[in-house]
Amino acid sequence: MNSFDKTSKNNIRGGGIDITTNKALNQQLDPALLRQALALIHSAQRIAVIAHEHPDGDCLGSALGLAHILGQVGKTCVIACADPAPGNLAFMPGIDKLQHTLDNEDYDLVIALDAGELSRFGSLYQKHQAFLERVPILNIDHHLSSSGCGNVNIIDPISAATAELLVLFQQQAKLPLNKDAALCLLTGIITDTSSFQFTNTTARTLEASAVLLRAGAVPETVVQPIYRTRPLAQMRFQSLVISNAQTSCNGRLIWSQATDATLAIAGATPDMDDNFSGLLRDIEGVEVAVFFKSYGDPNITRLSMRSAAPYNAAEICQRIANGGGHARAAGGTLHLPIDAATKLVITELERIMCT
Ligand code: AMP
Ligand code: MN
Ligand code: MN
């Protein structure tokens, strides 16, 4: 199946989607693009559905949701991600089958979700680079900075979550939607909107969620483990990050750090730091918040950025931190110790924000 050319992009970038004209959920995608995506799926039997590294509720919920959908039409789907699933997503049906490699690479198709660059799939990409370069790929994503890593790329930055885009896909392609698929997709939407609080929530996000509720998904199943009942270690970890925060530009810029030492003091695990940058951003007067973390290798620092208009987090992370994301929420990775990475990023933000 080498006839696909990954360099000729077939993207929709919002242009194929019109959420202002009250179009039905099953009329949102460019029909030609949908046909191309379905042709890839129809000609495949064994499909690897992959989620980006350092996974979140959207990439894993989307991967599992799509696997449950395609399983109902007779496809054999394997879900894979470089890193383990956060413990608070254990309720998602099928998460126990998550793989961390593409084993012997016997897949006819890879569906790459919630990221638009193969490098975002971390060790899955490093381990299987030659395979990923030759296998047909369907890429479905909602990031502004996505370049599209598939033979067919369905990229829609208007979607609050990749899971929202998958509901449009399922509706328009008339694919079956069972309760397990619906719960996983609802997890993606709830986590990427922080329970419909973020500005990425549109009427269409709510309509897609209503479809999932009608199919049997119960919001409480998602919200209770993710936003309510959290481990004490996570709350201790959070309080350390908040108390160590520093500010600049009269409190408009805030940042904090975490390392293995922070985890040890709190008794926490790395997956417990989800949305710490959002927590910092919600402090009164803050316009840009950055959470820096370095676990394991002290020469690698990852950062998570949240911003208010006019600051474009995706642009800043892409330009200075080998990253990307959305205008209001983005991230990146620097091959620097945490203090050097912090200095580099904060110096640039102070230049943009305080001068
Ligand atoms: P996070 O701060 O990890 O919640 O990420 C915020 C958003 O930016 C998410 O949608 C991520 O998928 C995206 N993102 C994080 N890191 C990167 C990166 N290195 N490159 C591109 N996008 C990223
Ligand atoms: Mn994600
Ligand atoms: Mn997402």
C-alpha cells in the first residue's frame, strides 16, 4: 500500500466545517475528505489506533472510542500510546488493553489521533519509524499547529476535542455508536473543555455531547474520578506547585516547576500533574501561566502553557519550545535542565508581556 503520498495533504482546517449555519452534525465534514478516510478504513482489517505521548483524556478517549466504533463494523483495532494511561482514566472500557508498542507491525492502517506530527507519538514513532513512514495513515486532530501526518488528514481546530470531531465522523459516516464508545468520546470532550468551561466549547460541542448521552454515556462516570475524588498525594502535589509559584509583570505572568523531588515530597506520580498550568492560569490577574516539569532525565524539561488573548500559546511554544497546541493551551519540550528552560521561556514571555 505504498501508493499513498503523505506529502499531498488533504486537510480540512475549519474551512470544510461550518458551525455558523446550523448545519446538522452529520453534514459538517467535507464529503470528499470523509470518503477518502472511509476508503482507507474499508480497505483495512487490522488497524492500530494511536494516541499522542504523555496521554490525556482526549487522545485516549478518542482512540478507545474509535476502536469501539470500528470494532462494531468488524475491524480488529489495537490501541497504542508511548506512555501509560493516567490512573484517573481507568474507568474507560478497554483501557486495560492499551499497548506501548506496535508489536510486530502487522497493521494495514494506522489512525493517528489528537496530534498532527508523528514525533508527538514519542517512543511509538521512534520504535516504528520505518513502518509509520510506509503504512497508510489517517490523521484526525484538532490542533491549530497541526501539520497533518497522514495520507488523509481531518484537522479541525474549531473542534473542542478530537473526540468531538470523531462524533461528527461517526454521525456523517453512519457508523454504529455503542455505550462504551460514547463514554470514551465523552471523556475526550469533557477533559479537553474542562467540563465545558473553556472557550473552545461551542453549541456544536454540546450537540455532539448530547449524541453521546443519548447513546448511554453518563457524565458523572467521567467527572467523578477526574474532577472530584482525587488522591491526597495529588492534592499535596498541587499545593506544592501553587506555593512554589513565582510571578512577574505585576502578576500577569505566573510559573511554577516540578521535579522528581517534588513528586517524592508529595508522594505523587507524574500523571497527577494534569492541568496544573490551568490552575495557575485561573489565579486572579494572570494572563499567561507556565508549568515546567522535569522527571527522570534532568536534561529534558516539558512545559505546559495557558494564555489569555492576545497571547498565542501555540505560536510561542512552537517558536521557542519545539512544541505547539492551541492558541490558549499549548506545550513543548526543551532539551535543557529545568532552571535553564524556565529562564529561557520566562525571559521571552517577559519581553513579550512586560515591555
Ligand atoms: P498540555 O499543556 O500538556 O495540556 O497541552 C496543551 C495542548 O498543547 C494540548 O492540546 C497538547 O496536545 C498540545 N501540546 C502539548 N505539547 C505539545 C507539543 N510538544 N507539540 C505540539 N502540541 C503540544
Ligand atoms: Mn491531547
Ligand atoms: Mn485534544
